[in-house]
Amino acid sequence: MTLSPRMRSALLGRPIAHRGLWSADGAPENSLTAFDAACRAGYGIELDVQLSADGEAIVFHDEGLERMTGASERLERKTSRALAALKLKGSDQAIPTLDEALEQIGIRTGVLIELKTPIGRHGPLEARVASVVAQRQALCAYISFNAQALEEMKGLDEKTPRGLTAKGPPLDPDGDLPWQLQFADLVQQTVADHQFMNLELDVLASPEARRAREAGLPVIAWTVRRADHLTAVKPFCDNYMFEGLRP
């Protein structure tokens, strides 16, 4: 499957707000207000999904709840009802479900749904996400570090594009490690069967990244946090995620 013109426009036509258009003194990350702000400003959206104890797809990044809510438990151990009762720090915003987020966003902009699937536990989250996406009008694509999650998604929702997220390990200070070891996550490419790449800034200029792009795989870079980085990354990617600035 190649990207349709409509999906290319949704994924590559505008910068992507990482976890929505949030700020430390404004809308919290991965909140409905952050998603609405991104839509109003004309940006795409990236959001994270995990599975609650009762099998709901919840929009939240961390495994633990403490940083964003003050609760000391792991998200996967709480039901969607219990999670809905928590407030994201510094706000009156509840933790949204994927269904609530896609209802809010609609078709106003493209959405990258990052599957936070633990290694070896693919299946339940992907099934719930595919079910939600099928019931909503949304311009979605799936991304994940977990190639098995993307392979699972291919069987559940073949029409929605998939992007492999990858990063390199810390660079060897002596420069002795070959690029293929520093870019090890890309060995998953044959499993993921993806239509685009989602690459960390540090590996954008690698030979492997260049070859993937030359082979026809668009590259979305993550995450630009400084305006002066934009000039440096643009030659190596087709689009980028950002936070903490207005491109």
C-alpha cells in the first residue's frame, strides 16, 4: 500500500504538534484542549494510546500516572472509568479515550496514533484502536516502535497507513560503531511493512535513513523543540513533529 494523495497531504502537508499543541502553562499534553488548539492553529497531531485494565484505548504517554496526574499507579492497572476521574496536572482536563479524541478532532487534521504496545503483548490494544478508528471519520495513521504492533494493525486495518518509529542508540564517542548498529531499530522494517518512517532527529542524516527515503518512504522527524533546529532537519525529512514552539 502506498500513501494516497489525501493521506500524503494529511501526514506531510503541515507540521505535527507532538501530543497536541500543549504548553507548561496552558493546555496539558495529550488533552482534548491541546488537540483542539492544534486543529485551530492548522497543525497535525500526534497522540499516544495505551490499554486500560478494562480494555479501553486511553490517550496517555507514560506507563505511570504520577507525572501527569499525581497518582502513583500504572495506567494499565486502572479501569477507564477510574482514569476518567483523574485530572491532568494543572488543569480541569480528564484523560481522554481515543474515541473522545477522534470525536474532538474529526477530519480537521491528520492524526498520528502512537501505539504504546509493550513488547510481546500485541493484539488487545491494536484490536481496540482499529475498532475505534473504524467508527470515526478521521485522517489517521499508526506509528510505533513495536514492529509487531504494526504487523498486527496490517491485519486489522490494512487501509490505514503505518509508520515505523526508530531511533539510534547513543553515538559512540570514539566514532567506532558502524551506522547499522547505531540505527539498530531499522532491522524491524521487514516485520513492520510500513509506508513511512518516524525518525529521531539524531539519526536523520544516517545512510540508512537516506536510503529509506530514497526508496520512497517519507520521513517524519521527531521532536523539534528549538526553532533553530528546523533549518538543520528540513533537508533530511518530509515533515516533522514539534513541541514548545510555533513553526
